[in-house]
Amino acid sequence: MSIALKEANETEYWLMLLKDSDYISEDSFQSIHNDSSELIKILVSIVKTSKNN
């Protein structure tokens, strides 16, 4: 799961670059970014729980 978290963080980084370079619109970015942020929160929770057990 930690690999999935690393990949999700990298995806978020690339999304920000796409937005900053005006390759995608602000509306598209917000939609995708909200989903990726939720996914990252879930993955962080899973990684923390796995480490505690």
C-alpha cells in the first residue's frame, strides 16, 4: 500500500503541473484533485493502520 500512496502523491504533483501550465482547466483540475486527495487520505489511513498492526 505504501507504493500506492507514493504513486498517488506523484499523480497529485503531475496534476498540479498540468493546471499550472494551463494544460487543463481549473474546473477539471478541481474535480480530479478532490478525488485524488480523498484517495490519498484513504491510503494514508491504510498505511498507518498496517504499521500499527
